[in-house]
Amino acid sequence: MRIVMPFIIVVGLALTAWAGWAIHLQGFFGVLVPYAAALIFVAGFCKKVVDWAKSPVPFKIPTTAGQQKSLPWIKHSNIESPFTTGQVIIRMFFEVFFFRSLFRNLKGELRSGPSLIYGPTKWLWFSAILFHYGFLLVILHHLRLAIHPVPCCVDLIDKVDSMFQIGAPPIYLSGFILLLGVTALFLRRILIPQVRYISLVNDYFPLFLIMGIVISGMLMRYVIRTDIVGVKALIMGLVTFHPVVPDGIGAIFYIHLFLVCCLFAYFPFSKLMHMGGVFMSPTRNLPNNNRAERHVNPWDPKVKLHTYEEWVEDYRDKLEEAQIPID
Amino acid sequence: MAAPKPNEIIMIDHKPPKKWWMDTKPTFRQGTFSYPSKPKNIEILDMWNPREWNPVDEDWKLPDDWKERILEGFRDLLKKYRSLKVFMDICVRCGACADKCHYFLGSGDPKNMPVLRAELMRSVYRGEFTKAGQLLGRWAGGRELTYDVLKEWFYYFYQCTQCRRCSLFCPYGIDTAEIDLAGRHLLNLVGCNINWMMEPAANCFMVGNHIGIQPHSLKDMIDFFVDDIEEVTGVKIEVPFMKKGAEILFVTPSGDFFADPGTYTFMGYLMLFHELGLDYTMSYYAAEGGNFGFFTGTIENAKKLNAKIYAEAKRLGVKWILGGECGHMWRVVHQYMDTLTGPADFLEVPKSPITGTVFENARSSKIVHITEFTADLIKHGAINLDKNRNAGITATFHDSCNPARGMGLFDEPRYVVKNVVPEFYDMPEDTIREKTFCCGSGSGLNNDEFMEMRMRGGLPRANAVKYVNERYGVNTLSCICAIDRAVLPPLMDYWVPGVTVTGVHELVGNALVMKGEKKRTVNLRQEPIPGMEEEEEDV
């Protein structure tokens, strides 16, 4: 049920958009919903990040993944155990752009003996890279619909992305990379028993939603063609705040757009916020220079200590008898 | 309590059960949970709901408003710790952490997968604090905080050693130790904590060491060490305590005073300091470097214990502090102390009086790790070492979780060990350094009643030792942690019989050539050194 339910919901969302198109609610689904979704996304995202930022970081708790900086003749691992802010930035760069920690992944296996064997496993890392970079490229070349004239960098991405032209229209590699990534992430979620066990509706829903977006987008591009000039006019209208609803845009576009809107609106309330959260993780974004640079806790706890004087009173006779010096 | 036999334990199934985790409850089976705190320890630490109770009972004698107390405490922690707040929101349940936990590897219990351990709390966060969770319940991954959930928290938050191995592999650095500490704090609010954590904390607070040995008795124990050292080396040394105006305050985990083999490590320190002519002192008041208060998750407890060190350094008028071999002590000392009980502006930047090396990395907190200090001595040739006195030893080194992933102390201890033993081999690379495995008994779980889980959790560590034992003939497991020294010997006996556990400075003490010493025939354990046995007179 944790798998079926979110699937049904996504199908339901697609049908809603189709029905809306059929009863001529293009204005609602083409203008109002996108604006509402954009608003929820921006406001929700900011609110969440501000909410995180409001909680202080009381202690400097980096997870050190390499040799600390100590004696000059011991080689300091300056990225895995950063000492300066610059080194932290490099660590974060590898974390954000190359998923460094995930790349470290190992698989532990218990064999008879007993003997525990560990080996590198890169599948999760690889799927995540496909997924995220596929998504990034897809978003980048969608910019051609939202900017006029199309900037040359977007054009360049477009050229690389469509280098394998098999007939018309050209095949966008990025879409297939994204589809492959999202499928791999879905398959591992249902095929690996432990991962299936920990998975929630919260995990399946965004996967199905993104699958729905990719599939509807591909159908629109390669199978059920729609009026691309009209689509660009609609999008340009949205981004220039002069919304227009051209006639003749097919239902498939509205389905695609509505699912995208759902994703945006869902984003701030979901685990997808890891996009913002990864930058705010205190085990990654702080330097390992604890003993050299003092970190201040804004809510420093006040406690009642057991002072030396109180301690002496507890043991005065015994201390004197044992000739232990007393203040 | 005896654990089941190894061959019974290794029938581990890592496949999760049919029944989903929100529908299962833990069984409080002997060997898998720790006994609750005695009321007096809760009272000493000025904490909540002291009472006699038993986890196997239906009724845990909670206060009537237990749920409100916990939810209130939860909101408070979310306001205080960005780590907790972010970690409650961003987990994508990718499962990269799952097989990184020693307790999961050794037990197969799915709730020992770090992700699920955290979900125990996250589900309540979603269910009680988010709109979606309140409305949709488990359809949004949320659930209510019920009596059963609380019991589950107690069971699993005391099956985590806060070793942070999972946080290394998490793509967002989600740190289960942060979540576990928060969980333990919330349990404290209604009086659900374990004695093996609370009693040492209470003892450290009132008496100054974790066993609660009173100062005059501790003095007698130190005298025994002095006698033992004289017997082995022929050198009579002095151990300065409460010496005002000394240059250095030495603080070590008090386990080193009481329990073999930590005691031999302690003798190693004393011999080294004597040989250097170091102007140092120790304190009966601040005789504990370890911090069982930290394990409680209630940060005030950590502060109550840790504050004694700077206070005593100030009273004695020392220039800087040297810290002994201890795992979580160094998590607290390295990552918390300066913030929690500093600034130590009354101390000076640590400088080795022997080599002149200035420890710039400790310029603010003014506390240096003993292996940093000793590695520097060896590098400068400031001490005379004879590896042959550790003849017969083929050593490996266990990185304690906290100095590894909370400090990055890897090469200093290895450098020291390699200079004092004839042969050294590291364990496989996926089981050492930042990827090191826990001893299975950290964070207050080193009690007898928890023995089965300790042996299970220690399996990955022991298995790596077994590998180098079989391959290279490694017979000695060195470490820099007092809890390790207490718990690794039974772990080795259980999984890899014949491997000896030793502190790094025990090996240093053995190898150290001292002025005025007699010919060494036995090591600090008073066992004959191969090749240096006493010649029998009547041959």
C-alpha cells in the first residue's frame, strides 16, 4: 500500500489536469496553478531555510574523515578534515557536486566463518549522479522556453544534449539520463529488502511524481506533439507577468505542467528539502579546528557545579589524614 | 551475564521481517538492554523522576504528564540544535547508512539500521509537529508518541554507541549520535535512563572519578603503581598530585586507575613523565577526563563534569593541560570543552618543555592529546626506546570512534606504536581510521547485563582483528581509550581468543629506557619478556 497509494495519487493528479483541460480550465491550470505553485515553492523553501537558520549551532561537530592538523610533520588531510573555511568550502564543493560521502559507500556482507567482507559499492552513488545531473540538465534546457532570446549558454547545452540526432526531433540525452536515474532509484527502493522496509509514502510519492513528469514530457516531445510555439508563448507570458493562454495546446502539456507544479508545491514540505539542508549540516560545513578556534554557544547552559570547596568539605577529614594538600 | 555462544550469535539474518516497523515492538530480552538508573544517581545529578523501575514491567512509573514533558523537551531541543532540526527534515532514506552500524551488522535487527533508529524519532516529529503528519498519520510517515513508542526509544537509543560511523557515509552528514543524544535527553525528562551511564556520571560529579573511589583510597592505589614500577624497572618514581604551580595538569580517564589493562597504561604515563622530568600534577578533584555525563544527552551533565578540569587547572595555576588516552573524553575535549566550559584564557598555548614544540592546534583550548605529545617527543629523539622490550608483540591499532570521527587523530598514535613495537600491521582499510568500527560497548553500554549485544556489536571490530591475527600473526590490539581497554579483552576472548589488549602508553612504558633502571626481565604486566628472561642461577 505504501507503494500503490502514491502511484494512484500521481495518476489521479495527471487525470485531474486532463479533466481540467477537457472542461476548458486552461486559465486555471496554465496560469493560476503555476503561480500558486511558484509562490508556495519560494515562500516555503525560504521559510524552511530561515526556520533551520533560526536554531543555532551550539557546538562545532564536524565528522572528521581524515587526519587532523596537528604536528607539522604529520600530513594533514585538508579536505576530509578541513581546518580553515576555505578547506570547508572545498569539502562542501565535493559533497554537493560529487556526492563525496555517498561515493565512500561500502557494502558489508556476513559470510560463514564468521567473516565480514566489505567492498566498494557505487550503484547508489551512480544512480544519484544520473538522477541529479539529468534533472539539472533538463531544467537548464527548459530555460529556452522561459528566456527570449535564448542565451548562448543554454543553446550550447542544447547542442551537447542533442548530439545524437536520430531523425527529428533531436533526442535530448538529459531526459533519458533522468529517466534512467529515477528508475534506478525506484528499483533499488523496491528491490533491496532493507531499503523497501524503511521506505515511506514520502519516498515513493516524489519518485512517481518525477517519473510522471519525465514520461509526460517525453510523450510530448517524441509522441504526442503539441503546439510548441503556443507553449513558449504561455511560459513567456508567465515569466513576464503578462499571462496569456493560447489556444490549441494539447492536454499532455497541461498534465506535464500540473505535475511540475505539484512537485514544486510539495517540495518545501518534503524530504526534497535536502537540497537546502545539505548546506546546513553541521557535521559537514564546520572546520575541524575546535581546539584552535573557540566556538561560542549562544545558549550556553547554566549549571550548578560541585566546586572544589564543596568537595573539600565532603572529604576534609580524609584528605587531612592522607596529607593531601588543601587550599 | 554470559552471552550465548558465538556459533549461536552468528546466525544473523539481515533481511527485515514481514511485519512493518511501525507495527513491531521490542522484546526486552536479557542481554539486549541495560538496567535502569538507581534513583540516587538521578537525584545527585538533579535530574527527573527518580524511582525504582524495571524495563520488563508493563508499568514504567512515568509521571502523568510524560508525553507533554517529552514533546515540550523535543520542541526545546529543536530550537537549540540546528543539527537536530535539519536532520529531522532532510533524510531521504537512501539506506547508505544501513549496513554501517555495528549493531545492525551483529544483530540484523532492522531498527538498528541508523536510518530506522532515527526514524523512531522522526516519525514522532512528523506525527506530532507537522501538519501533514498530524492529518495523514503514517501516510505521511508520522505517528503519535505513545507509551509503546517511548519504550521502543528506550530500547534502541540505548543500543547506539554514538560512534558516528553512519554519519561518515550519509550524503548529508546526518549524525545519529546527535539524534541519539537528543533521544536520551528526552528519555531523561521522564526518568528513563541507564545506571551504567548515570552512576559513573554521578560519581564523577561528587567524588571526581567514575568508580567513586575517595581521594585517600586513590592515593593508596597510586602508591601501589609506584611499587609495581619500581619492581619492574628498579626506578622509584614520584607521582605529583594537587601540586600548585606545576606547569602541566595531567587528566586521564579514571578507568586507568582501577582496571587492568588500563592500569599498565597509567604506569606507562607515569614512567614517561618521570623520565622526562616533567613538571606536572594530577588532581583528585578532577581525576576524570572521561565524561559519562555526555552520554546522557543532557548537555548540562557534560558541563558539570567537564568544567572541573578547567576549574582545577585555574586553581592549581598550571600553564596547560595534557589529556590521557580516552575515546569519548576526546570527543568532549576536542569538540565541546572550549565552548562548554572555556574560554581557557588563564592558560598558555601549550608548549612541550622538552622539545619546545608549540601545539598550535590547541592554542585556544590549551589541551594536548598524550599521543600528540609523545609522537613529538619521539620525532625529536627526546626519549630512548628499545623495541626489544616488546619482543614477541605483533601489534595492530584500533581507532576509537570518537578520536577518529570527532577529531581526526590517526597518525599520531600509529607513529608512537610503530616506534615501540617490533612488528605492526593495520587491519583492513575499510575497518580502520575514519571507517573504524566501534568496540560495541561505548556510550555507557559497557555493562554486564548488555553482554549479548556487546558481543554482537563488537563482531565487526573483532572480525577485522581476526583477519590480521590469522594473516600476520597479530597478537596485540593497541588502543587509546579506557572503555576499549575494559571491553575489548572480553570481546577478544569471545571472538578471537589469544589477542591481548593494551593501551599505547603501556607499550611506551615497556620500551622506555630509563635512567638508573635495572635490567628489564619482565614487562609492566610482570610477564617475562621473550629473550630477556632472568637467567636461572642454578643452571
